[in-house]
Amino acid sequence: MKINKSKITIGLPLYNGEKTLRRTLDSLLQQTFTDFILIISDNGSTDSTSKICLEYQKKDSRIKYFFKKNTISWVWNFIFLVDKADTEYFVWVADDDYWEKDFIEKNISFLNSNPKYVGSVSDVKHFGKYLDNYLIDNNKKFNFVRPIVGTLDEKITNIVEFNWILNVFSIFRTDKLKKGLIRNAFVSWDFALLLNLIKFGDLHVLDEILWHRDSGGNTSSKSFLDALKYQKYSWFKTYFPYVPFSIWCLKNLGLKIFIKHYTHFRYLNFHTAKKILFDLMKKY
């Protein structure tokens, strides 16, 4: 079943989000831009998440709630939401984030006036107990998200060298998002998705903070290896997590670009191998 007739689909993938879910839902329902549908995909929550979602669904007909009895990879949960959308625009939102009331309105206004852009998001403010782990320059614009513009080669370099992929929470043109969607779950799927999407246009960032993001998360307290296992990847993708991403980049970006950024891929694979080996040594 496809969902249609609205201007934008908000896709909310979640798992055990009872602590922050009400705040997130309230911020969505208080948007000044009201012509949206909210699709929630609950990845088998075991807390009171389901109860909260059903409560809000009864209050607002724009909410459609789906519950999965068997948990799946977060990637497939993201893809599930896009497949349900039949609107001009689409945006993912995390269950522990919240928006200022004009987040949708201002981003859609920009996209309506700038057809060369495939997506738009606002600047973001992080909060949460794990924030101290991040290096932040308070005098610099766009610490966590940045505009991705220029030639294709410049955009690829920008994404590969920038250590954040929060542009994935942009409001996208749905037709372009579906064309660029990668139907294969692997570590750094979100990086690969952005590298696909910039073939269709640029990514904009509004120069104001309309988005607040929790820097914690369900897997923040896990070891690196446990966090990978939690995502339900295959054995190979768990113990050699960046090999599939590296292969994808080689096939889809070309040998010339892959060689140009070879040191980045080498660091990803060898540094990660050391982290996994360290986790294994601690366990056994």
C-alpha cells in the first residue's frame, strides 16, 4: 500500500524510543507546514514505544504506524519508509531529534525556488551526554552538516573528507531519492547514498539552527563490534565492515576517484580492523 495526496512524507524509523519519542512527535505535529504525512516504522520495540505511537495515531490522521515483529537492519528500515512514500518530498527524522516549527516550511520553500538542489536541511545543534566526544569549533559554521555544492568531483571530495553524514536527514526530492536509493545494507550506507544523490544535484544547508539532534543513541554505550552486531549485518559485513563500502565506491565512483581517496579507504579498513581486534581481545 502506498501513501499519497500530501506534499511531503516524514519517515520516522525507531526502536525503543520511549524516552524522547513524545518530544519528537510533538515537534513534527507543531510544524507550520501542515501538508504532510508521517509514517512511523517501529523496528520491533520492546518498551512503551508502540503504545505512544498508537496514542498519537488516534489523535492525528496524518500518522501511519507500522510495527515489525522481527527487527531488521536500520538500513532496511530506512528503505521501507521511502518505499511507502508517494509525495513530492521526503525526509527521515530520528526518534531522539526534534525540529523548530518552521523546519519543513523553510526547507521546502528553498527547494521550490532552487530546482538544481536535490535536498535541503538546516544547520543542527547537538546535545546529549556524549557530546564531549566531538570536536566542535563554536566559531565555525556548519560543524556537523555542510552544503555539498560544486562539480561532481568537488562534491565527492567534500563528502568523503567530511566526517559527518547528517545531510542524509535533508528534505529530499522523492523521485531523486528513489533513483539514488541503494538496496543493500552495509556500514556507511548513508555515505554511499549521499554519493549517489549528488549526481542529481546539490545539497543545501540553511544558515540557521532549526534542528536539534541528540548525540547519544541506542548503541552509544556498546563496543564497536557490539554496535555492528546490533545492526544485524552478515558475518562478513560485521567483521570487515568497510570492505563493502570500499567496493561500492570503486564500482560506482570509478578507479580514478577511488585512487584519489585511497588513503581514506585504507584508513577506514585498517583502523577499523584494529578496533574490532581490540574488542575481540577484551572479550576472549
